[in-house]
Amino acid sequence: MTRVLLAGESWISTATHVKGFDEFSSTTFHTGADAFIAAAASEGIEIEQMYAHDVPGKFPRTVDALSAYDVVILSDIGANSFVLPPEVFLEGKRADNPLLALAEWTRGGGGLMMAGGYLSFTGFQARANFQRTAVADVLPVTMLESDDRVEAPQGAYVAVTAPDHAAAAGWGGLVESAPTLLGYNVVHPREDATVVATVGEDVLVATREVGFGRSLVWTSDIGPHWCPEDFLAWDGFAPLVGAMLRWLGDR
């Protein structure tokens, strides 16, 4: 069975409520990965999610630690959460760099996926900042230096460009019925990458063989807001998730 770790795709919100003379605050926890994890489960693939607030202290920092997994997914969590663990940021001590380890692990046979979001690739206001990390070298795409979002409230159409690729298996034939997506990160495919699917005129899914491993990008969200509820309910969503993860884990 493919062992999959999903890092990120959660957040904590704080709200201030003003009621006349009085005000108070409340805090809520959210995760955007539930539909993606359920889709993978329906395809026989179990995903372990590491919430974003746990990543700085708990994400595997060495190749040996990462070897517990076949596939690692980074979703809507910026590079700072990996390179600023508590002992570095709070105590000024040295620590292993998990993004260096992740790149080495990928070249050695791991399957790395980056999913889109405000804190993926370069991200909102360039805050995700992965273009300056070792992970950038093993992805199938290059990233912008500036804010890379495309917001498409009108909807952006999806098309499969490599229907014979294993990462399109099972869902490529359903793509004509796919609902539109509401946004994505702009990236550019490398010369040795395969563009499997597009959104609008840009990359949606691209893959790459990296050393003994593989990498894949899905440039939209894996849940709302860019990936709307009707896309998550689409008959092709689970086959899409299964095809991407099986390709990454099949080495």
C-alpha cells in the first residue's frame, strides 16, 4: 500500500465580534483536505495529514525519516513552515533543513506532489517562496518571482493534454464534464516535464522523472475556494486523485 503524507491544508482563524459596547474574540480550526482525503480513500489510498501548525516541529527533516513514506504532498503551506522550526526561530540553534532532505529523497526514489494555493509555489504576495528552495529544482515546473495567482471567479476550463499518461488514467475520459476551477498558480513546465492537463491556457497537472523518483504538480486547490464544491463532487474527482497518487507511488 502506498504510504502518503499530506503536509498543510489547514488553518486557524481568529475573529473579533463587536456587539454594541462589548466585543470578544473567537478562534476556529479549519481543514481544506477532507474531500481530497476521502477521494483517495475511495481509490484505496490512505493519506496521513500533518496539520500546518504541526509542520515546523514535526515534519520529517532527513531522508531517513522521509523514507517512511512513498509520496509526500505539500499543499497550501509556505516554505517558512519548513525552514523555521522552533529551535531555529525561537532559540537560534541549527537544525536539519527538511526541504533539502525532501529534494534528495525525491531524487532517490520518492514521489513529491505540490498542490496549489495561496501558500504554494510562489503564492499570494510571493509569501510561499518555494522558488528559492531546493524543492524548486525537483519539481516539473519553474515558478514566478512575484505573486503567481490567477483568480478566475468566472471559471477556468480544464483540458487533458496527455490522455495516455498514467496520471490521467480513469479521469481523462470524464474531463468534458468537469466543472470549471476558480483559480490556480501560474507556473511554467520544464523541458523534461510532461504537461498532463491544463487550466485555461496554463499548466494544471505536470509530471517529471527526477533521478529515481517522480514529481507532480496540481496547480489549483485540492479544496475550496479555487476547487469549488461542484468539482469535488464531480465523478472524475476521485479517479483524478487516485491517478495522480498512483503515478507518484508506482516506481
